[in-house]
Amino acid sequence: MNSTSLPNPNHTTRREFLKTSGTALAGAALASAIARPGYAAENNTIKLALVGCGGRGTGAGAQALSTQGPTKLWAVADVFDNRIQSSLANLKSGHEKQLDVPPERQFVGFDGFKKAIDSLDKGDLVLLTTPPAFRPMHLEYAVQKGVNVFMEKSFAVDAPGYRRVLKAGEEATKKNLKIATGLMSRHYAPLEEAIQKIHDGLIGDVVTCWAYRMHGPVGVGPRQPGTKELAYQIANYSSFTWLNGTFLEDWLIHNVDVCCWAKNAWPVSVQGMGGRQVRQDADQLFDHYGAEYTFADGTRFIADGRHMANCFDYWGAIIHGAKGSGIMGEGQDDPRLFKGWNQTSENLIWRYKGPKCDKYQYEHDLLFDAIRNDKPYNETDRSAKSSFTAIMGRMACESGKLVTWDEALASKIELAPGLDNYTWDSNPPAMPDANGKYPIAMPGQTTTV
């Protein structure tokens, strides 16, 4: 593959979105916003609870408050009070009149999510934006209480968690609850059109896909004196497998999803490799991953992840069909399709020409439209399957084994047994040794299925 065919990514993460949107979002009807009837009456106000007040959660809160129709932030929850206060301070910029979160509805601790959800009425909305390990239990509780849900990716870190999410999604459908997920690329108009062109046969049958996320190292924050081990790991959840499901899932999931979307199928097996070649941080992360998936028809896709300094960086997805190819996916805001496999300007056959689209905002616009107009809306199944595809990739890379979808699905291995009952006195499942080093998966030795 010629590196000149892989342009530098032009992307906006949810954290960056929060920094750059600010007051521009306040009350603005974005170009991508869908038309709806007005909702002026106070009894049409949708109350929101934000569970998880980091960068992702605060960004999701700003987008939810920027939808059409009256909305109000009613409750917040996090295991860290300073994150609650930082989130509220950020949301005051442009949304101050929509904040109704007195101290008695600011819930700190592991049971805070229950208290925040309990403060809502049926039909209100909870934003679930904690580390992925907590998603299954939080989703279950929200559905049990009859509230609508926006849940950030990823959606589980192991097979038992995936099964819980699927079951909760099925129950949500029975209750006519609306669930949106943080795979916002599914609502990015240029990518939607590109995928439709592929499904219409513009580049022929899809034969190979590559999902990439390669950039500099994922950092680990400093340990403050007196910080409990569990608090330290949650604060640095991107570096601990039991919390984020590995770099392969939490960071690569968007383009794993795009590849399966382009193929319009889920893989039946995966084998892979990975390890720590240069990383010295005290955590659990491999610094490189390569997962090779096989579909039922024998075609394959590769998920390549690397976070190392001074290396070739690329973020996106490359799709090869029988008669053409495409550049697209998260990190590539200008998807293109080409005749043949040399992705040069003279071979360009399609490029998006429609209006601009803010995918982060639009996913919330669609959700709130479904809530206000009582439209069926539940993204749980296909989003959970994308997450599970990444989970089985993690199983293969960490174990060095070939793992089938059915084997992975039947796995009873939990990365954090008993997580539902954790308190600040609980020890996380990965504890440091006498030298401060954490257990790291060893291919050929680690059991994952």
C-alpha cells in the first residue's frame, strides 16, 4: 500500500468537540438538524441524567442539551466529585439556563448511577458515559427503570458483559424505550452515502477491509499521593484492560464497525498478535495489535492498532472491492471511492457533495426526534456486535489462538468478576506487583475463552 494514498486524518474527537464547540452550540439549529414540530410547553421538557462526567460525558451532555425542544440537565453522577464540578462548569458555557442540578442531585460513588436514574421520570433520558466495563450494569438498570438511553462506546469488555447488553437491548424494545449509541460515524452523511454506494456495487463485491488506528502513545496520568489503587485505575481507564477492553476495542472500534458495515456482515473467526515492544508505562496495554478476521464467505479484514512515538500514523479504513476501493471511516472526514486499487485523483469515481454534517450532534438529534415523536429507535444490537467483534479480537491477540465467534460468545470469563458490588475498598482485578508492574497478557500462555 502506497503511503501517499493515505492522507493525514482530519478528525474531531468528542473531547476536542467539547473544547471547540462551546457557545456555538447553544440553542443553535445546526445545518444537519432534522426538522420537527416545536415543543414549547414545559411538560414536553426531557430531563437528563449524566452518568460519567469526563470529557466524553460532558461533550455528550452539551450535544443532548443542543437538540430541538426543551431539555434540562437534572442529575449527574461520577465516582469523582471533581469531575462532576468540572463538567458542570463546562456545561454552563452556553447551557446555563438548562442546568437544574442542585447539590442533592450530584451523586458521587459507585451507586451514584442508580440515584441519578432514580431521580428521572419514565421516558426521560440517561447518558451513560463511564468506562466501558460499567456499561452493562448501568444499561440494565436504566432499562429496568424505564428511561431512554444514550450510551457511549464501548459497550462491554467481555462476553458475559456483551450478553447482558444484548438482553437489556431486547428488553428496551419490549418497553418501547429508545437507545442510541456512540458509534456516531453511522450517522455521518458522507460515510452513510459512501457505504450505500458500496452496497449498491460501485466498487464490486467487498473482498478485503483494513481498520487502522495508529498514532502516538496513550498516556498514563500521575499517581497522586494517597490515591487508592482502584481510583487510580479508573482515572486512567484507557490503560487497563478490565476497564476499557484494550486499545483494540476502546480506540479501534469505530473502524472495526465501519469495516463490518461495508461488508454488511459479522466475522466468524479471528486470529491475531500483539505485545509491548517499546512501552514502559506501568499499565496493561499492548502497544501494537493486529487482528485478522474472517467472514463466512472466506473474505477477511484486518484491524491494525499501534500507539508508539515516531512511527507511521494513520487513522481510517481502507476497503477493497472486486473492481475498486475506498478510503473512509473514523479519522477520514472526506470519504472517497476509486476505480481499481490505486487511490489516485485520476481514479476517483465518487466523493460526497452534500451539506456538511456534525455526526456528534446528529446522533443526538435523531435520538431526541425518536423520543419526542415516539419512533422505534434502538441501536443496541448492531452496536453491541461491533463491540463484540473487537472483544473477540482482543481474545485472539492476547491468547495467540484462533477464536471463533461462537467460542467467544460462549466464554464465561469476566475481566472484573463482582464489579456490580465494587466499593472504594475493593481491589481491582489487576494489582501491581512489588515493582509496581501490572499483569500483562502473554500470547501462548494467557487464556481468554
